[in-house]
Amino acid sequence: MDWLNYCRICDALCGLNGDLSGESSDLISAGYSCTEAQKEELDRILIPRKKYGQECSWDEALNGISEQLKKHHPSIGLYLSSEIGRSSADLFQSLAFGVSYGTKHIFSDQGLHYGPLLNIVEHMVGYPTPLLSDLSRTHYAVLLGEDPEQLHWGAHQLGQSYGERLQHSRKVRKTKVVTAHSRPYSWSSGVDLHLNLRPGTEPFFLLGLLKVSIDKDWVDSQYIRDYTRGYREVVELLKPWTLERCAAICGLTPSELSGVALKFSRAAMALIHPGPGFFLNKNGSLGGWAWMALHMISANALRPGGIYENEGGVDLHPFLISLPSKEAPRIDEVPLQLMQASVGQLRSTLERKELKALLIAGDLPLSMESQALKDQLKALDLLVVASHRSSWLTEIADWTLPMAHPWEKSDRVLHRSSSLPVKALPYTKQYRALPKDAKRWSDILQELHRCWKPSGFSSSEWGAHFRWIARGLASRSAVSWIEQGLDLLKENIDKKPGLWYEGESDRSLWRPKDERLDFAPKLLKELLDKLSVPQYRSDFPLYLQVAYPVPRAREEHPQVVIHPTHQKAAQEMINISTPHGSVCAEVILSTEVRKDTVITNAHPIFSELLCGAYERFSGNPILWGEQCRID
Ligand code: SF4
């Protein structure tokens, strides 16, 4: 088979047939396809438009935009939505375009999940690499963050092979599954233990597990001695973080935490899987550190059955080690990860008026949509939105460009999944015809670069050599230079035309800096010093969990899920307030949620309850753990 079709609406990249049904031969999605994929594309943009909806030709749009870009260079920014990140050609063309312009303001939502992980792994392993959870072989799995089944999105829904394999392992290998979240997972009958965790306290949950494991000596001393450094320092630094203190912050009992820690340490292969939302709190980076440290004390780091490095279809190691965040440009002291800043920093950059022009490809996450952001975007000299559908962004854009839907372009996905044990280098085929006037994002950028005709180099944080290379790449189609690059590597890769699945990673792959994993990188002290500990507030006694920004999940009515003890009736309209704002929403009652928790649906109004703050080490927006009240 030369080509395969993938849905590229979300990270699951399910294999689809021509009639949108799931492709049963796909080894990961196993015939699954979700309702998101079936939704019709409404309000399709078909022709370039100027401000106020006036239609124009591509030539007029590209020339008009490039004239303004020249004027505002280098105070321009790019925002790349997640659908751009799932297309290697569109992503690399964007990075080449941004660097050649000399701007460091390349924002994306890749950081919502992987940014803090890449950052902390870089400090502890020595280079940034997305470590995968080997969920299909582990003996003890602790799942944190959102339930993909409830989200109706993601790679880990029931019916997909991950869910099936985990259930199979439970039966055959007696694998134990623990979930820790603000409400039980929808498949709670398939888990052995659920802990109702206060939203936003996930890092303290892991800190508590770590502390009790160290105190009770539930650690693998030989692994710590032979493969790590800095353990003693960590023992000292964690002294103030007693099990009891961590458990109280999480709203759990100490014995609940110590029970999980004991079983985690005793399992032959164990892992903690940080699901969607895990990093969207005030201490996400510390959570990432504790996650890595727990796998290190139990000898489950960088090994099958635990968390491990998957080479992917192409071993990205040489590329990744060339992009350490130490030398990367910074925004607000947060280093760019894989040449991108987290979307959480977009608002602060706009607030400081560092941008005059912004090019947006796709949609911003729902949780960013606020009146404050709208006003900041309107104040820009140039706002260009390339999208396949109309939205609040296209309403305020100076130029709207019709962009290809993910199914209307062919792609090679260099790293198909960063959350499943898959090695793949798949081509995916253009699934349906491109509407007459729409273009893929990489082509739009290439044409803008051609209109811009850059000459000379002013200094930038990327350095002259890097910019020179980027300029050459930006002038050509990334589709062709990726293929040529892979041809050059053909000695080292198996460039099979379709899928190449391999559940095993290379067991001999072990390449941390100095052959040791570092428990106590310099960043750790700062993470602990600047830890934000939730304090009980009588004026805001509840904890808010704003819905994870799922693609296309916009709900029509704002709703919140609360416990019946609040004496509210189902469907009653109530006010939810935080120190930053107040909104009105309809009540859904559930005895399964914590009594001190308010969970929102995916409606943009809830962003008014957030202050637009981001986690200081990763730049991720903070969506979980804001203190609130209901009236
Ligand atoms: S889970 Fe994601 S990739 Fe799979 S069909 Fe749904 S939207 Fe597409």
C-alpha cells in the first residue's frame, strides 16, 4: 500500500476509510473514528477576504500582506494551531519563515502538553525528547489528567488499540490501573482504583508519591547508584514536602497516596501517564520533574514497560540535540521549545506591545478567547488569519485567507504519535479535493516569502547562520525539501511508503548526557522556591477546572458540573466568580465530582474567569486550579 489516509484533526491520527469510517487495519486506531471527524465543515472560507469581508484575489492579498510585513519586520508573530503541528511540511515551512524573518515570536499550542515535558526532560536527560508511556506492556499504570473518552478526543479512547490493550493486559497480566482526576473516568469499571483529585494539584500528588517512596526507601537503589546523579540533593530539597502536606493539598488522605506509591514501587514495570490537562496548572513544570523523578527512583525511566524514548520513523535525536533550550531565544524568561513559544505567552507579548503584526494559521484554543485578547488583536497594525472556517478571529482580521483543511493535503508525518509506542514514517494522502481558491499553509508562506524578497540581515536572536539557512529553506516548498532530506538519510532509515509500526523501542537506546539521568538539575531549586501552593480562601473556597481545549469542541451553552451539596437545581443558572471575573452558567449535577470543584464545559466564556496567566517555566496557560465560588 503506497498511501494511507489519516484524520489529522487531533493527535490520535486515526486511520480512516474513504467514507470516514475507521480503517480496521490501522494498528493504533483499530477501526475507530470519532464524532468530531464526522462533523460537517460549516462556514467554509473559499476566497481571500479583506477587512469587513470584501473578497479579493490571492495576488492582491499576498502583495498587500507582504507590503505590511516589510513595514513591521521584525515585530511580527506567527501562531501555529495544532493542525499545523501535525503536518511536518507546514510546521517546518513556518519555522523557516519565522526564523528567516528574524522573529522569535512563533507561538503554538504544542506546549499545552509536551512543552513542560520537553523542558524538564532536557534538564534531566540532557536533551529534549518526548518520552512515551509504554501503556500496552506496563504492570501498573497511574493515569492523570483528562479522560480521553470524556473528551471524545485523543489517542486513548476505548475502541482504540491502546484502550483495548490496557484492558487486555488487565485480564492477562493482571495489570493494575489507577486514575487520579477530579472525577472518575467514564470507563471506571475498567480501573482498579480512582482517586478524586483536586484540580490543579497534580504536581503535589506526584510530589507526595515521591516523598513517601523516598522516606520508606521504596526505591531501586542500584538503578539510582548506577544510572543517576543528584539523588541525595533531592532528599534534602524535599524535606519540607511531607506526605501529609501533599495529601492535604490534593484533598486526599496520606494513606491513599502511600498505597499508590507502594504498589508503584513494587510493580515490575510501572508508569505514570500524564494525560491532557496535566500541565495546565500553576506548577506544571514541577509536576513534570516529579513525574520523571518517580520513574527514576523506580527504575522505570528510559525502559520498555515504563517511560521510554521512541526513535520514531526518523530518529529525531540529532535534530533535537541541536535545539537545546539553553541557547534558544526567550520570551519572558521562558525558553522556546522546539523553536516555539507556548500559546500562553501570546497574550503577555501582546500586552507589552512587542508585536505589530500577527499571522494566525488555524484557530486559537478556546480557553484563550476573551474580550481582552480580542481588543489586543484588534489593536495590531496587521492581523492575518488563514483558516478553513469563519470564526471570531476572521471577523476581526485585516486579511482572511482560505486555508486547506487537514484532509485536503498530502502529508508525511515524521513522528506520528508522541504518546503511543509507534514507529512510523507514514505518508497520508490528500483525502478530498482542495476547494478552488484554498491553499495549504506552507504554500501561503512560500508565496509570502517570494513577495517579500528579503535582502540583507539585521541581527536577531537566531544568529546570522541560522537565518541564512532558514531563508533558503523558506523560499522553497517544505514538501520537497523534507523528501530530499529523507533521501539523503536513506541509508539510516527505512522509508516505507505506508505505516511502520513497532511497539518495541530500541532497548539499547541509552544516551543521556554523561550516561546518567540528573535528579537535581539547576532548575529544580527554582521550581521548588517558586512553587505556588494553593491556600484555602473563604471568599473563593472552590477549585475551577476549565475544559481542556479540544479541537472543534465549542459548546453552545456555558455549563458547569458541580456536586449536589451546593443546593443548586439541575439547569439552574448560577454565577461562578474568581478574583478575575464572573460568568453565568447552567448547572449540571453530579455526585461523582468533588464537592470543592467546579468543572466547566468547552465554552469560551469561561476564559473570563482566568487572568491570562501562564506557568512561569513553560509558558503554558493556567486552566486548572483557579480558586472560585458559586452564588
Ligand atoms: S480521535 Fe482525532 S484523529 Fe481520530 S477520528 Fe477523532 S478527530 Fe480524527
